[in-house]
Amino acid sequence: NRKEVAMCATLLKYTATSKMRSKILCIDLETTSCKVGTAEILRCSILDGNGKSLFCECFKPIDTVKWSDAEKANGISPEQVASCVSFLAESEKVQRIIDKGDIIVTYCGTRFDIPILENYGISFANKMHYDVAEHFARYNGEILEGNDVRIRYRYKKLDYCGQKLGFPYEKLAELQNNALFSTEITLYCFYRMLAIEQGNKKGGSKHEHDSCVCYC
């Protein structure tokens, strides 16, 4: 649609030079749960569009004592963050970083990272947001069954997206325990999806009908 074509054109301008790419901010969170209303931030990582690390710190939750399920996924234990400050102590620093950017890139950030950060008072006013998971879901084309008028596409995990889009996992195996690894995959997939969408704009997208994406 016209809105997405315009967005793609704007984003391409931001990839043209290193100075412009520095205005792209790729954000990834690790939290105590997947429930947006109660999840607390355990780690926040931010890369700019050049791959430069702008922020990567761990935090101690204020209200949550244990997060066994989340720990299995993110590897962050209560002991690891016992001496850390809460995210609130660094929220102003994070806000200053976000204020300097124009484009926010996330994976599943529309319904997760962005609202959680907003729960902490972080503002994304006047920022363009590109959710890689949403765009990849349409590109991947796995349709959910249902009675909706609109076609709904299934969201896939970040690693699946990275594998499909050619992220070099084998070459970077030694970095997989790096706190920024997921953020790096997200940024890589952002550029790959942007190139794919630019090609679709020229040749016609395979998913041009009315559609939406769905978490499942």
C-alpha cells in the first residue's frame, strides 16, 4: 500500500550514509516475563544502524524475585542482576539515546518492547517504528486459519527469521552468548527485509492484499 511504499522510501534514505544510519536505533529487551503489563526489564540493548553499541546493560527488577521461565529463554538469573540497579535508574539515559534517533527497529516490538519501555516512561514521540517481525511475517506468508475478513500471518521466532534471511550463524557462533547477539540479528534482518521490500516495490509484492499479522 502507499503508506508502506512511502515508509520504504524514507527508510532507504536513512541507509544511504553512515551519518544517516546513526539515526536508526535497533532495540532489544530481555524481561522477567512475556506479559507486557507486569514484565520488568532485565537487559536493554541498543545498536545504531551502523552496528555500533549505544547501550547494553542488565537491571535488577523492583517487584519480581524469580523468573524461572524467562531465565530458561534469556539466561539471566536473579543472582546475575542482584547487584544491578533497576531500569528506572537508567531510563533518562535511554531516553536521551532514543531522542537522538529517528527510526526505531525492533523484533515484535509493536506489542512487546515498545509498550514495556513506555510502561517505564520512555517516549517514542515522532519516531518511525519498523517491526521486523511484522514485515517478515507477511514475507514468509504462513497464513493463520480463521474467520477474519483480513488475512493473518503467523509471527515466527527471531532465529527462524535470521536463518531464512541468511544471517551467518556459523561464522558468528562464538558471539552467541554476547548480550547484543539478538540485537545484531534484528538489525541484519531489518536491512535484508528492506532490500526485499524495495525489490517487491519494483516488481510487485506477493502479498499485496489486505492483511495483518498475529502472535501465535
